Amino acid sequence: MAVLSPPAIEVAGLSKSYGTHIAVDDVSFAVRPGSVTGFLGPNGAGKSTTLRMLVGLTRPSDGRSTVLGVPYPRLPNPGRRVGVLLDASAQHTGRTGREVLTLGAMLMGLPATRVDEMVELVGLTPAEARRRTGTYSLGMRQRLGIAHALLGRPRVLILDEPANGLDPAGIHWMRGLLREFADAGGAVLLSSHLLREIEVIADELVVIGRGRLVAQGSKHDLLAAAGTFVRADGGDLAAALHAAGIEFRPAAGGGYTSPANAETIARAAAHAGVALTELRPVDGGGLEALFLHLTADDAREDVTA
Amino acid sequence: MTTPTTTTTAERRAAAADGGVPFGRLLRTELRKLTDTRASRWLLIAIVAATPVVVTVMLFVAAPKDLTYNNFVDYTQTPQKILLPALAILAMTSEWSQRTGLVTFTLVPDRRRVLLAKFTAVLALGLVAIAVAFAAAGIGNALGAGLRHGNGSWAFGPAGFGEITLVQVIGLVEGMAFGMALLITASAIIAYYVLPSIWSALFTLTASLKTIAAWFDLNKASGALYDQDITGKGWLQLLVAVTIWIAVPLAFGVWRVGRTEVKSS
């Protein structure tokens, strides 16, 4: 563990309740430099509340969090260290995109040239930048918000639903941008309620449901945990799996999915003399299955509790 | 106890080189925010333009004997008395109604510093507008004497400047206090412009209420400042009324802004 760099973001036991409603319940996770961490959860799971607590806009009921080693509100000139985008639509509708960036640059003490650089980086045309944000599409607002977050050359990015409103090309662009940022040693925490987005962009995952942490780890590990897909064109695979006591169920379009790992399944098949034509982690809908599974589990737990 | 070296040293050096947002920079940003939207620009234009318009109308309409500096000041500061507080209210509420607080308070987490910067920016802009009114009144009086053989009296006195300025500043601070306390533009505007009138009406209901009105009614208490005949008792009444109408909402507003969750919806 000694080789790991200290976390850029650390959340420890963060909780928030509104009266009797518990919006965030004892959430802990860390984001390390060089990684893009996806903060995944259905709408109303407590993602935004957690991010607001992280940057000091909401007081936690319990727990603590640090960014670059200190509580966010204690960072001097935080815009130069942490880029934050919590709601791309939360801009004065009467201000131009350029003006929004100019105000940010002014406050952070950056040269005005930085504004033009950012406008160009996020792919807004100079003409678009001169328009009032009230006329922007959601996708343009997201680009403006990303530009604002990157203004101060931060080392940490905290983005709430940044891909919301972007078209597939836009999401692809954002993936490249965040990947580059992380590869240069930056840390990214971005939230989404859409699995596809996060599957494309993130390499680490933190999943919450109903305010509670339900899973975290690398995308690879979490996908593996979702199960194995196995298919054989000849022989009785079902009987072989059954004989080995492996849990499985038929997958749509042929083959089976199983929570058992690939090696266990391969041994069972070899033992029964069944030749496998496919053996791999559940893909495509893997994260989706995980996501639905986790959130459904959480919902059930809530009912019986 | 080994401490991670390189990163922390670099971080410390960076922090030393950039020790936070200086107040001057925050103030400049807040001043710019008062003037960089269409709505705020038109409001400012209205505030500044109202003065020469009033002066011109007076030059044509008023009787020559009434063309005195005192009267010019009296009329030019009336539109400002109405419009300046709107600027003050918007300065405070727009962070919430336009949700820009989400950005503002993440860039400057110390919300009291933001409030102080807004406060200073609004007062600075307000004082410029007030100075413009005094100057316009002076030009009006000179023109009145020259063009229409007006009275041209400059009788006003240094106390006059102070008292009129104080009336305007009271309006500005009251507007900001209402803005901070209510955080919603519409509510703050309505409360600022309607509540005092209802309150004034209330204090005319009975004779006994009328006699104590000046203690509780800010309009009445500050009325003496306009007439430039404020007495010791008048100052005390003003102090009491200011406490009720400004100090209390201001204290509540600062507390509320400090505690309120900044949300996007």
C-alpha cells in the first residue's frame, strides 16, 4: 500500500439527514490522483448532496471530508486547486458565456487570455461565447461549466452529472478530456445516474443507492463480480454445471450466466467433457446488471428493515 | 513519523505563493457582477439617467422662484431613493434566484467575505450615483438661474449632503438586509416596498400609535433627515427604527446566508 499516493479526495462517514429523512448515510470513499472515479447511483440516491458536502455548500450531519488533504473550505483560492461543476444550468441567464469565465478568471487571479484558451478547449465558438447563457442548450452549458472548472488549472475535478445533455460525440470528447487530465496526474470524481456514461468514462466506481454506499472498486473488479458468461455449442453444459453445484441461469440468446468465476466453470466443463465456445465476464449489460442488482438489493433491504 | 515530502513541500510552496483570494479582487469581481447583466445594466442606466431627466423637467416646469439647489436635490434624489434599494436587493438575491451561489461560494467558501464584498460594492456604486445626483442638481440650479432667471439659491449646508447621503445609504443597506434575509428576489422586493407602507398605515390607526410612530417607522424617522431639521430625539428615533428595519434583518440575513444550504434546485 506504500506505493499509493495520498488520496486527492477523501470522504469518511459522511451523513446528511433532513428531519427524519436520511439523504446520505455513512458514505466513505477515496479518489486517488491519476484516476477517474465514477460516482454512480439512481436519481435521488444522494450523489449531489454528497458532492455539495464535499465542497462545503451543505453542512454534513456527521462525518468529514478532505480535498488535497484539507477540508475544502480551508483551501486557499480553491478554484486554483479544485475544479467544481455542480450544475451547469446554475448560471445567470443574462450573462454571456465569456463573462461567466471572465468573472471566474478575475476572482482566481488568472490572466484574461485563459478565458479564450478555455473557450477553445471546450469547443465553444467565439460567437457562442458572446451569447447569453440563457440561450444555451444543456450541452453548451456543460461545456461552459467544464471550461469554468478547468480555468484555474486544478489538480482535482468534481463534476456532478457533467455528461448530462451531451450527445454521444460530446461524451466521447469528455472521456478524452478527463482521461488526459487523469493521465497527467489529476484526480476526477464525476457523478452520473446513467450507466453507459460512467462505463465509458470512469475507471474506478463508487456506487450508492438510497444514500448508502453499495459498492466500490475498480470498474474491472466490479464487472467481474457481476458474473461470468459461458456458452457451449455441443454437450450438456447445464448438466455439467449442475453436477458441479454451480449456480447459473440461461442468458438471453443462448448460453448461461453464473456468479461463479471463469476457472470454476472451466473445470466443471472440462470434468464433464464439454467443450466451451465462450467463457468471459458478463459484458455489455454487466454494469447495468450490477447497478440494478445493487440498487434493487438496497431497496429490498429498506423494505424489510 | 515520516511525512510525505515532495508533494507537501510543493503544495506548501504553492499555497504560500497563492495565499487565497485578496479582498480587493473579490470586491472587483462583485462590482463587475453588479454591472454585467442586461437587467443590472438597465437598472443602473435608469438610476443614473433619472437624474438629468428630473433636472430637465424641473427646468421647464417649476416656477422660477422654486429653482433652488435644495429643491433640485430634493427632486433628483427621489427616483434614486426608489431605485437604489432594488440594486441592493438584486445584488444579494441573484446568487440564489439565479443559482450562481453554487459557483460563488465554491470559489470563496467564506460566505461572510462574499457578503462583505457585495456590501462594499453596492455602497460604492450607490455613493457614485448619489454624487451624480448632487452634481446634476448643481448643474440644474446654475442653468435655472441662467436660463429662466430662477431663484438660484445655493442654501443647503454641508449637513445637507451628509443627511441626504445617509437617507440613501439607509435605503441601500435596508435593501441588502432584506435581500439577505429573504434570499428570493420577488419576496425581498415586495417586502421592501410594501411592508413599510402597511406598517406606516398601521401607525396612523389611533392617536396614540401616531405619537409613537416615529420610533418604529423608518420612513417617518428618516423624514426628519430630508427636512434637515433633525433633533437629538430625532436621531434617537432614527436609531431605534434603523435597529428594527435594518439591524435585525441584517443580522438574521448574515446568519441565514452563512447557514443555508446552497443547492441547485
